[in-house]
Amino acid sequence: MATEIATVGVEAADEAAAAAAAAAAVAPETQTRAEPHKLERKWTFWFDNQSKPKQGAAWGTSLRQVYTFDTVEEFWCLYDQIFKPSKLPGNADFHLFKTGVEPKWEDPECASGGKWTVTSNRKASLDTMWLETMMALIGEQFDEADEICGVVASVRQRQDKLALWTKTAANEAVQMSIGRKWKEIIDITDKITYSFHDDSRRERSTKARYNA
């Protein structure tokens, strides 16, 4: 099923969930040889396909939790077979968030937060930044790891985006530290911007509060 997902570009969340389960099934075979490498915390992949929205459907209704993992081996198995943004159809998102945190503004961990955003015009570049960010998150490379909620890769017709969600938008010092560290991790020198979820809720256009 994972191969099918790769070929059709992950057209539905149910297919992605089935593919994730199939991919993760490979892990027990390797566990007989060595103990899996446990992560500091559990992480969950989410998938949102907005390319075919149902008429009148509210935002977030197509969001699906796909798979939760807590070992290095599970992560690589899932990423290699499924979770690459370049395999996504237009207007679809992949999310990697701490388990227990939903990638929604309304989630208690996200409600007072915001996000750093990077844009990309090349799928290969988006794949690389997505992977580097995920490895930094699950490897606890950020000093403010408890402040980070997760990361979202968004494929769009004009310009793809990568967004790093954090939980305390008003703490400028912490957000600037995270922003600078993220730029080092994904190896970019261009300016990136931070916006508050609260601003996005009230206004159509996203307003930049911080720049790094």
C-alpha cells in the first residue's frame, strides 16, 4: 500500500494511514537483531488534503492523524516510504507534531502561539528542509524544545511553505532564539518571519511580528 501512496501522491488520509501501518510493520523484523533507538518523546504525523474540499466543510475537517512513533527506526521507515512533501498533491499538508498536540489554532498548546515560515519554489528544497527540521525536532536539537509544537509542510500551486509552530508567541526572546536556530538547521540566509495565530484568526493577511 505504501508503494501505491507514492504513485498516486497520497490522495486520501485513509490511504496514508494504511500505508503508515504497513511501513511500520517492517520495524519488528529489525528489532530481533537490535533494540530500537527510543526518542525523548512521541511524535505524530498528520495529513490534510484540501485539494478536494467538501462543499460547506469547515477548516480542519479533512485533517487526519496518520501514525504515532517513538523510535528512530520507525521514523526512517515512515519517512522513506511515505512522508515526503514532493509526493503530495497540490493544496495538501503534512504535519509532524508532538503527540497529544493537534495542528490546530484551537489546541491549548497552540492557542497562544504562532509560527515561523519559510517559502520554497523547489520541491527538492522543501523535502530537504522538511527532513532537516524533523530530525532536529525528534533529536531535541532546539534549546527551547518544550516551546515547539511541531512543523507543517504545505504544497501549494504558486509557492510551497514550511512552518514551525511554537506555543508562546508573546515571548519574543524565545521566538527569536528558535528562529535563528531553525535558519542554521535548514541552512538558509534569507529573512524568515514569525506570525501570531491570533492575528491570523482575526485577519485575512498574515502579519509578521518578528523577523530573523
